[in-house]
Amino acid sequence: MKSAVIFFPASNCDRDAKTALTQMTGKAPAMVWHQDSELPDVDLVVLPGGFSYGDYLRCGAMASQSVVMKSVRAHADKGGMVLGICNGFQVLTESHLLPGALMRNAALKFVCKPVGLEVDETQSAFTRHYSNGQRVTFPVAHGEGSYFADEETLDRLEGENRVAFRYAKGENPNGSARNIAGILSEKRNVLGLMPHPERVVDDVLGGTDGRALFQSLIENLS
Amino acid sequence: MTKITPEMVREHGLSEPEYARILTLMGREPSFVELGIFSVMWSEHCSYKSTRFHLKKLPTKAPWVIQGPGENAGVIDIGDGDACIFEMESHNHPSFIEPYQGAATGVGGIMRDVFTMGARPIAMMNALRFGEPSHPKTRHLVSGVVSGIGGYGNCMGVPTVGGEVNFHKSYNGNILVNAMCVGLARQDKIFLSAAKGAGNPVVYIGSKTGRDGIHGATMASAEFDDASEEKRPTVQVGDPFTEKLLLEACLELMATDAIIAIQDMGAAGLTSSSAEMGDKGGSGIELDLDKVPQRETNMTAYEMMLSESQERMLAVLKPGREAQAEAIFKKWELDFAVIGITTDTSRLVVKHKGTTVADMPITALSDEAPVYERPYTERAPLTGEPAFDKKKNVLESLKTILASPDMASRRWVWEQYDHTVMADTVQVPGGDAAVVRIHGTQKALAITTDVSPRYCRPDPFEGGKQAVAEAWRNLTAVGATPLAVTDNLNYGNPQKPEIMWEIVAGIDGIGAACRALDFPVIGGNCSLYNETNGEGILPTPAIGGVGLMKDVSKMATVAFKRSGDVIILIGETKGHLGQSIYLREIEGREEGAAPKVDLGAEKKHGDFVRGLIEAGRVDTVHDLSDGGLLVAIAEMAMPRGIGANIGIAGLPDDIPFWFGEDQARYCLAAPFAEAEKIVEEARAAFITVAELGKTGGDRLTLDDKSSAGIASLKEGFESWFPNFMSGEEIPVTN
């Protein structure tokens, strides 16, 4: 599997993503600067966590207008895989590659802690290696991660089995609607999620629950 | 030219003798700009004029020290060509006036100190002191400071991995915000600030200069009064996005060989960065302020020289490398301007709109700055063992202590800091020390900040020793070899002889401990005049310590991990209750002698424990400090809900045994066979050792008689902070 990590001026989980991808695929991802207009030939594009352009405006709003996002959109349109983690998820909703929006956490505070999740949908290239309803723990680290969409959109997401991850009962750290932690695009080739699977691929860092996500992708793409 | 009046001199915080000295050094009356420059460079904050004489007594050398005090940060050798660069700095006064921005820019400032030397910051710590919880401003200040630290550090993508939060009434009008940054560089890529050589371009990089923060250094060198909040305009505003750009751009420039010297613009901005670079390089600097990127119109030379606008750096490049550097800063969308040149005159010359507004010998701002051996009055340390009610229920007291402001879980605080970004945080906040892996290796750095101010008022010397010893112990308890410290000395007004004595004795105590423990001081910062309306804070010499682990897989943590482990106490327990948490929280008194620190015992016990961890024989260790033995055992039981059955036969008094704060002690847990060997080896080494009982169950049971559920202890421990911050509880303390 060939992968690329996009980095914006204030991306800060680009290294986390690079480390996880290198460890899982055995190959370092291509690192792509936000002003580059062309993507290398890759199977997977990762939009990492961070603060893209400082995010003083809505998180990800400016990043969605960047040069590189045109190519990311084209990659997604032709069925390429896109994974947006944390700020990457925010960029994906701002770019309308995924529906809904991520609002300020309900408690109005940044929150960094491990949270329990349930894998809600295993029929996707991102989640095949999990079992349905499997309980996993990923860390979250965000100030604006409260997923919001209108009722119709939420019904549709659920009806089309596009909710990949939900916060487990009592674990919702940000007030997300219907405990949604991560969603798939209509064509199921784009996944955005607030928790960080790339921070849990190494036992010494407190868990390996994120590995199955990368394993699913590797199996699917090679 | 503006005529300098005695009022102007006073308003600039300069004394009459100091002004007389300026006249002598200049050989004429200074210009207004020059007066401003003297004022900041001779301020306590920049010149260390009250402490410099005493700081010289600190041990600063060891074979592994690459750079001691005097640069932006200290540097140590951590093997394989790697260097660890770290520093701690206060941002106390600004944080009291404007907690969010004060704390945020404190974080930004210390990060710049570290990356200006070529290091990528890999971890942040902080040491915070607030007034008593019942004080009307405390909650607002806690909330603002914590979100300011998080707001800046999270955006930078550097994990904030731990620190300290304490409450005491002496900080009611003067909180302490000390931030520490730890970075990593290659030993052959360390950048210093000496602007050697003449004719080299001086370049300005980063944010534009505005009117913010003018005279911040002078403010930081004065006592507070009720009108201090009017000083809000002197607090700078932080922009972490720009700092992130600056970090990446500087590291990119540093990968080339274009830089001769580089220095961040911190306190006193352009003035101190240019003067210090010239001073260290033995050269002169000529600046043309018309070239300085400006955020506001009609800025005067005085304003530009004294502005403390954030996220700026000054560098001296090799001639002809300007275009290469400019391209990098353009890529990162930062301002870049050649604003001056180095000269061979040893003078700082500042030009603005075609006229020379300052022309002064640089040594007048450095070597010739005043140094005071201020008079001090010794005060005998408090002595005596305080009385206590022997009938108090031990487990009830434990519950109260675990749910008290200084001892309750700080989860509410550190969950607002991204402590796992960079994917190398091996030990998260809540343990004895944070542990951060060195990327791509099995090596790791352990980091801690420590001081017990309640010991430092009754006995500044022992208190200084204890701060160092506790930092050393915390690093040891995770299995690291302690290597070096940075000290952040927070005290009151040094012009009061009794405060000056606290400073002198504190520094002596730190020095004694650092010498005995082979734990040199490689950097630091002094924050004096921490007083409000004449009331000084508790002396608070915060120690930031760093240690190295060769194999992170051997790391120990405080949590009990198995049932049936034997709990071992290393070190002698006399039951010292003076100035203890127990006495304060249960008896409501701050009395008696501070505990004495036997540095020989510290070294011996610590080396013994570290040896066990490094050999992979023990994975459960906790240092004993605030609250004593029983609090430590509860802290070991709570993380995984594994209880313990403990007791010791023939105790004359159980309260001092369980809650005394004797130093040089550790609590370990290990499987039976291993534990037996450890006890035997400790005895053979003449180390006091005791077996206290075994882990297991979900209760903490004392002497088979009374017990408390771990879940209920944890409930109190975890709920105090969130309850306090949500306004549900404002206990009266201290």
C-alpha cells in the first residue's frame, strides 16, 4: 500500500501519522506540502491532526480552500482512499467530502484522553479487521470535535451504515450527535474520525487498538 | 533631544545611584531611547542583579554537560550524538493580570528559548501555584492559565506531559506560572547566540513588531499593588500558529549552514536580543529601525526597542546567505528583513529615520550592569515536632487528604493538554515523572518539576535541598538516571533582608543537593518581587529535572499491577509531621520543622532502587513525598483499583508512620520471590527496609482491622478538582 500524508503549516500529527504508516506498511508515506498541486501516485491519502492554518477561523475552513485539497478531492472522486483524523476530519467536512460539521466540545474545553469506542460498521476498507460492535480505545485530543448534522443527514448516515465508530455508552467526550465518532462517505472510500487510531499502534504508547484500521487498509489495497 | 528628568528615571524603575552610574558609563546624559534600553537591561528580570552573585555558587559542570547557564537553554549529552536542551522560565506577573495570554506567551517564550538553540521541542511541563481555592479570583485564574497553556502547547503540537499545581494563600495576589520546555537536537547542530565577527547581516524573522508588551521586563521586576491590573496593556498576546511556522522555518534554516548566531526576542525584545548577541560575540551591532517589520503605524524608536511582541527572532547570518534564508521564511509566510549589521565597535547603535537614537557601549548593558550583594538577615529555621491528636482515624484522614486541593487528582488540568501528540509519550501525567521516548529509539527522557514551598518558608535551606532531592527521586522512581536541572527561583522582594536570606539560603540548599547528587544546574530563571501589597509568596524555587533511560521497556510506574505482590518500603521512617500535608489538612496548622534531607541516604536509596528497575526486577515504584506513606500506597492502588492489606507491628504511633514526610523513601511492589531477594539485598547494603503487606482485593486494609474501598478513595481523589472548577465546592483551606 502506497500512502501520502498531507501537511498544512500547523499540522502537528503529521509525524504521528507518518510513524504509524511506516510501522504498519513497512514503507514511509510521501509527505505532501499544502501548496503542492499534485499528489504522488498513492492508494491512501491521510489528512492528519493539528491546527492546519491556525484554525482561528472555523477549524479546517481555510485548509479546505488550499491548493492540495483540489487534488485530494479528485483522488476521492476517482475512488481513492482518504483518511482524515481529528483536524483532518474537520478539513473533510469543511471540504464537503463528508457531511455535517464539528463544533466546539460541549464542555467548551480541549480534551485529551483515551475514550472507549464501538466499531459500528465493519463493511468498509477501513474497518474490516474489526468485529461488529467491537469495543476499542483510541485517544482523543481536540477542542472542536462535537459532530453535528441535521436529523435527516444523521438518519441517512445510519440508514446507509456509514457510522464507522461511535463513542461507547458514557464515553462521548464532546457532545457529538448520536455518539458519532467517525463516518464514511457515500462511496465508503473516505473516513473521517475525531479519535486518533495512529496513536495506538504501539504497545509502549498504551495500546494497539488502532492497528486493525491500518491492517484493513493494507489488505484492501495490496 | 528629550531632557531626562528624575521622574522619568523613577518611572523606568532605576534608582538614583543606578542613574548616576549610567551618566558615568555614557559620559553624557542618555537619550530617551537609551534610558529605556538601560531600564530593561538593568531590570532584575534581565540582569539578575540581586542573584547573580549567589547563582555563581551553583554547580554547573559534569562530563555530560555540553552547555551550562548563560545561553537561552542548557544542553546535555544523552548519548549517540543526541543532545537534550531544556529550560524553565516564569511568566508570573503577566499571568496574574491576564491569565490566558500570560500563560500562553510563557509557553511560547520558553519554546523559543529551546528551538533557538536548534532543538525540536518534544515535551512541555509546568509548575503552577495559585491562591487558596476560596479566594474569589482563584478559579478564574486556574481556568485561564490552564486553557492558555493548552491553547498554545496544543496548537504547537508539543505534548504537555505534566507538572505541578498547588494552592496556598500566599499566592492570592501573585500566582506563579513556570513553564519548562525540553527539546532534542544533534550535538553537532547546536546554535548559540554569540554574534562573532563584523560585517555580518543581522536579520529579523517572525511576526511584525507592535506596541504590545512594552516594559514587560520592568513590570516583572516590581511588586504588585491594587492598581496592577491597570498594567494589562503590557501583557503580550500569543499567536501559536505563527510560532509553529517560526519553529519549522528556523529548523529548516538551521539545517543549512547559513547561521552564525540566533537568539529569540523574549523579555525586552529587540533590545536584549541584540545586546546579548553582541555581548557574547564581542562585537558591535548597528540596527536600522526603519527596516523592522511593523504592525502599527508611527511607532517610535523607543517603542520598537522595548516592544515584547511575540514570535520573533534575531539572527546573524553569514554574508551572502540572506536570499537563501529569505526563501525559507517566505515559504512559511513569515516576515524576514535585514535590519542591521555586526560591527567591530562593541557598541549598540540604533538608527531611526536618519538619526542615531542610541549609541552605547554594549558592556554597559551586560558586564557593567549593577550587581548587588544585598544585605540579608538570617532567620533560624523553625524547629520542633508539632503535637497532634493521636485518636484521629487514619483511613478517614486519608480520605480527607486525597480529596484536598493540593493532593487531589490533577486530571481536570492535564486532560486539557494534548499529552500524547508526537506519538512518543510513554508515561502520561499522574505518575512520578513523565517519560517521553526519543523518536525511533529505545531511549527515553524522564522529566519532572518539583518544589515543596511549605518547607521553604520555615527552612529555606532544607527546602531548597528537598526540591532538588524530590526531582532526583521522581526521575529515579521511573528508572531514569537523573542528569541535570533547571531552576526557576520565585521569591519576594530581594531588597527586604529577610527575603534576601530566603533567596541566599535557597540557592545554597539547591547547590548542596545538586553537588551531592551529581545533578548540575544547567539553566534557570529568577522571578523576584513576587509580592502584593507587601506580602511575599512562599519561597518557591521550582526545580525542573531531566533524566535518561537507556531502555524504555524497563520503565516503572506507580500503579499496582498484580495481586499478591509484596509491598516494600525503602528508607527510614521516623514519622516527621512538621510542615506536613497531614498537619495542614487534618489539624489545620502549618507548624514545626521542615523535614531534613539526608543527601547521602537519598543517593544510596535512589541508586539501589534504580538498579532494580534497570535490571528489570521491579516495575512498580513510587517516591514518597507529599502526604507520606499511606497517601503513596493509595496512589499506587487507585490507578487499576488493586487494593492492599498492609500493617506493621509494634508502632508507637500510627499517624506519624503513615503520614510523616521523611525524605529519601520509596515504596515498591514485587512478586514474593523477587521481594524477598530485594529485602535481603537492601539489608546487606545497610538500607532500612520493611515489608508492609501484600497487594490484592479492592480495599485498602490496615492491620487487618479497618479498611476503605479503593473506589471510594478514588471518588474523592478524582472529584475535588472538577467540583471546584464547576463551582460546586469552594472549600476553605490553608
